[in-house]
Amino acid sequence: MEYAEAIVRDYPIGTGITEAAAKTVVGTRMQRAGACFSQHGRQAVMLFRTALLSSRFEALHRQVGDTYAKPVREAA
């Protein structure tokens, strides 16, 4: 990271904002009373939650749809 340039542009250079955002995402969804997720489930929930919170859900939804879409054939 170019710290001098970040300071000139008044960008945050600490990790506090990133860590707080991660804590919010994880704390809000993963640590609810009675919540129990597998590793794969936790990762999927966090992926979609961060996409939703960062206004990137539609792009993620299209990408996932394109990745997992399968052609459907007519039943005999």
C-alpha cells in the first residue's frame, strides 16, 4: 500500500475499519443464538451477506447462476 499517497488523499490506513466490518458480518450472522453452520455453509452465508452489504449481490447472483446452470432436457 502506498501510505504516503493514502495520507495525502485522506484515506484510512489502519485495519480497524476492515476488522470492524468483518466482525459485524460474522457477528451478525454466524453468532446468533442456535446458529449452527458447516464450514461450507458459513462460507456461503458470508459470501452472500458481504455481496448484499456491498451492493454486489446482483453480480454475484449472475456469476453463481452462470457457474452452476445446467442444461435441462425434456423428459421422455
